[in-house]
Amino acid sequence: MKRTITLLLSLAFFLCVFPMNTGYAYGWGYQKNSNHTPPQIGSYQEVLDKYNAFYVDDSGDKNLYLTFDNGYEQGFTPEILDVLKQEEVPAAFFVTGHYVESEPELVKRMVDEGHIIGNHSYHHPDFTVMDKEAINKELQDLEQAVAEVSGQDELIYVRPPRGTFSTDTLKWSTELGLVHVFWSLAFKDWETNSQKGADYAYDEIMKQIHPGAIILLHAVSSDNATALEKVIQELKKEGYQFKSLDDLWLSKQLPKQFPY
């Protein structure tokens, strides 16, 4: 699955000056940096807060969240799952209908081994050109497909196809009981015919890493599969903890003064 990750150098400035318009389509983006701090997203932050969406853990703690987008399978997911099991690291896999249909045993394994299945829609359409009912059908069809092949019968987290969204799509997803999850660390890793080697994936992750990072990786990348063990082990040495999206979502629901 190919996805354009918009990393516009001028985005933060632009969004701070021009407010978001209801219904206008946006591509998720941020001002990329290598100073090990969360990237800035300008006025995106206001609308994410309004609709309980998130792209980072802003607690300042050295927590990390591994997420994978799985639109189709290239044979690397079993290796990824092996590493996650070995290192006792949870992850979230955002799957499509095609993936569930073609790889039901892998979806079941993800759930059986304690990982989260996220909703990436059934057909991977652009939500911003659809109405609420059509989006709901895409999400419900995917949830039903996952329930039929695994023990997870409810999908809480959604990642919009192609990273495109609007205030309407965020609002509607919230009304449907779903939580949008974007990302704060990503790189061009999805082109299966243009892989650059495990060192490239390792270097990109380590260069961009920051406390609270939600890391987006594509499971079709041989680079990612090969580099993952080293990435996890080195980040653990640096004091990072790998946590579940459920941990992050729960922390956002607790009162600010908790624990008492």
C-alpha cells in the first residue's frame, strides 16, 4: 500500500496563520526535525484536541508506540511478529479489508499475541470525499471482518486512508465512537521495489526518535522487518519503553490530577 506522507517545511507556519476550514481536505503532515523533540503541527493541534484525536504522547515520558499499516502482505509480517514477541513489545496493526481477506491467520495471530488491530477502512478510500454513512459502512465492514477471523470484536482506533482528513471526518468518526490515530515519526518505507537496506530504516528511526513518538511503519518493507530487532533493543538501552495505544488512550481519559 502506497501512501504519500506530506512533510511540508512550511506547514507549521501556514497552519498557525490560516485556520482550518470545516469540510476542507487535509493531508496529515508536520515539520520534520532531528532534534529528538515531537514535531510541531500548528493549528492541527486544536482540531485534534477538539475531536480526541492524537499523533503523539505529549506527557514528556520516554514512551514509544509502534504502529504498522497493513494493506497487503509481502511476507515480512511473521518476522515482525516474531521480533515483537521476542522483545515483549506491543504494537497496533492498521489493516484493510483486503488484508483481512487474504491473511486471516496473521490477523488472528496479531490478536492472540496481544496486539491491537486498528481500522484502516475496508477498501482504503479517501474519507474526505465521502459522507458519514459511507464512512461508517467502510469502518463497520472492516470491524466485522476482523471479528470473524479473530478474538477482537471491536475496533477503537482508526487511521484514515492516505492520511487525508477534514474536520467533518474527524467529527463523524468521534460520533461513531472511534479515535483517530496519526503519527509523529515516519519515512518513505512503503515502496517495495525501492528498499534501501536495514541500516536506512534504523537510521531514519533513530534520527527522528523522540519521547512519546507514535511510529508509523509499513509492514511491506523488508528494511523495517530486518531493522526492527536492533531498533527495539537500542531504544530500550536509551531508556525508552514500548507501550500500547490503549495505555495512551487511557491516560488521556484520566483526570489531570490523577492519581490522587
